[in-house]
Amino acid sequence: MIPRFTRFAAIDWSGAKGARHPGIALAICEPGDTAPVLVPPHGGAWSRTAIRDWVLAQRDAVLVGFDFSFAPPLIERGGYLPGDAVPDRAKPFWAYVDRQCDDVDLGAASLLETLHRHHFYFGAADGRKADYMYLRRCEAHYNAGGGGKPSTVYDAIGAAQVAKASFAGMRLLHHLTPHRPVWPFDPLPDTGPLVVEIYTAIAARAAGLRKGRSKLRDAGALDMALAALGSRPHAPLARYDDHRTDALLAAAWLRRNAERPSLWQPPPLTAAIAATEGWTFGVV
């Protein structure tokens, strides 16, 4: 049975070093067609621990989407970090990442830059980038269906890299469990909050935005995209940036798609994948 959600939240995440992160944005919307709104942070910018505390404070049936990879590839590569002594299931691996990192505010840069450095691509000195481009099954499935090629968590260089954000996110997930279920690693709850992985590009495509032109940086473009997802226009923002508009659009997309059975039962998702790599909500 698919739970009926009362609110829908989307979080644009960041793996940046430090304690406050302008790259984090939290948007939430109610059922119906009201526009999603940004939840303002305390202190000028969100911290990762403040986002953790916000999720833990929710008690109603809110669907919370995070835009980072919930686990590294395991099936294609034969292990998360082959040759290194690490767990081979997601939840124990999240615990391992959290134990190994003493970075401020749930950061995980030290794991990539020092502890397991040889697994990550930081530039030409590491050899061919193609040798690091392993994908999870959901990412490969999305790519094969024409969705595009998502970044891999082993690519740690450039503006498009998701490595640091994803490993910081794994620390977050360890802190959230067992207090909050995380799909598909946990069963769907009858009520209460649920955490899922999202990919903001899926929301952008659903809103009619083309590949390479999916970033919304003005009120008109944002309102047109929201309207395509059944949402009323948003109140004007003081500043339009990718983080805020991605979160707003993703929250509206979650509301529109949360009760689609096919998204909760994608045919390629097996029990083994669910326990090791997880799945991005919206990939079918």
C-alpha cells in the first residue's frame, strides 16, 4: 500500500566544507495546488545538522526528497570500495562513513581526499576519468532510457560532481535511521515521514524543461515550470538561484507523483538492489 502523504519536501543538498551552506535549500508544499515555499534557515544559511534536525522533528506523513546518491555502486563494481575493508550493505556502510569522518557538520571530504583517496577521481593525475565512471543500477537504467548520464559518486572534481555531497548525505542517513524510514532500504510506512532519493533533473524534464536548459533563474521561468506540475505561481523570491528553484520545483513534482504506484514498484528494483544501492524515486 502506498502511504498518503500530507506534505511534500525537497532538499537541494551540499557536500561543501564548513558549517553553513548557501547551496542547501529546503522547499515544502501542501496537498492541492498551492505553490511550494522555501523554509528559511536560522542564521542565514542551512547547516547539514540543522536539516537533519528538521527531518527528525517532523511527525506527520511528510515525504522528504534529498538530491544526492544514497549509496555508491556495488553491483557493477563488485563492492563499494573494492579492496578496502568496508561493509557491503548500505546501512552498515552509512555507519562506517560516519565513524571514519570527523569533518565538521556531517562533512565527508576527508574520506574522499585521504582515507579512500585512490577510489576517487580528482583530476588528470589520477589517470583516465572513464576508469572511475561506475553507475548504480538505477543510474544505468535512467541512462539507458534516454534520461541522460548521471554523475558517479567516484567523480570528485568539477561543479557537476556529486561525490562529496553524497558521502556527506550518507552520514546524514545514518543519523536519520532508525528514527525515519528511508526508501527502498526500509519498507513503506503506514504513516509518518518517509525519506527518498530524488534527482532534480527528473522534475525539470517533467515540467517540460529541456536537457541543458533546466535551471530556473527568474520568476517567469519558475512559474511556467510550476504550472506544468499543477502548481500555482510562487511568491517572488529575493534571489533566484539553482538551489532554491530546484528545491521548489522538486517539491511540486513530489506532490504530483507521490501516489503513482509505478514509481514505488520500478520493475528493475530487486531486493538485493534495495539493500545495497537503493533507487532514485521517479526512475522507472
